[in-house]
Amino acid sequence: MDKDRIAGSAKDFAGKVESTVGDMAGDAKTQAEGRAREAAGAVQNLYGQAKDAARDATDAAVNYAKDAYENSGDTVRSGQHAVAKTVQENPLGALLVAGGIGFALALLMTRPPRRPPPRWRY
């Protein structure tokens, strides 16, 4: 919990008490000061909550990145095993897929470059 949240809650509570005392005493100045302190406390509390949320999001992102980095080798190895197993189970299908990818790459590489549209002169 952020110290701004604690300080904001304390100001909010003190402002409520001061506002209530102003209501009971009939003093408009004390009542207004209490409401102002209450508002300042609420703002500071919200600021602390935002800082906490940002800190939590940052920690979650860091933990996710660490997990991804630590497990990346396992993921690559399991992907390699899955591809190898699929090729062993269906060699003809794997050959057709590889041939199709090669054909598509050949078409893309031998394609003539795009020409700009002709300019009309009058």
C-alpha cells in the first residue's frame, strides 16, 4: 500500500471530522475547511491508488517477461518436437506444404517490379 493512500485516507477522515464539527457548531468557515481537506485527502488517496495500480502492472509485466525468457528454450524445443512428429507421421503432407511454400516464394521473388502509373501530358 502506498504512503499517499495512507496520508490521503487520514486527510479525508480529518476533513470529515472537521466538517462535522463545523456543522454542529454552525461555523461555515470550519465546515468549508473540512470539506476542502476531505477533497484533498480523496485526491491524494486516488493518486496513491493509481501508483499502486501502475506498480502492480509493472510487476506483472516483469514477471511475465521473466517467465517467457526462462521457458523460451522449452517452448522452442517442444515446437521442434511437434514439427518433427508431424513430419514423421505424414511425410507426404509435409512435402506438399514445403513445396507450396517454395512455389509461393519463387513467385514472389520473380515477380516484376511495380511500375509507376503513366503520367498524362497535355
